[in-house]
Amino acid sequence: MEDDEMQFMFMDDERIFGINKLKFDSKNFLLLEPNPVTFYFALAHDSLYL
């Protein structure tokens, strides 16, 4: 995708990673999450509590 803010997954030839969107000191950055269980748990938590 052209817009990095709209991406939630990163795929290469062998793996799929979730993309965590984090903010620190008013700066946004992306972090790859190698564990899909943690990634989907974080999505569910954010959708319920944010």
C-alpha cells in the first residue's frame, strides 16, 4: 500500500508480521510484531477500550 498509516500487516516470502503503530514523545513509529497472537490480542484490546 502507498500509505504506511493504513497498513496492518507486513508479508515477505516466508513470514507474516503484524504492524504495531506506537507513539512516543508525540512521534509515531511502526514496530513489527512477530507473534500474531499478541498482535490480534492488542487489536481486540484497542477496539474495546479506545
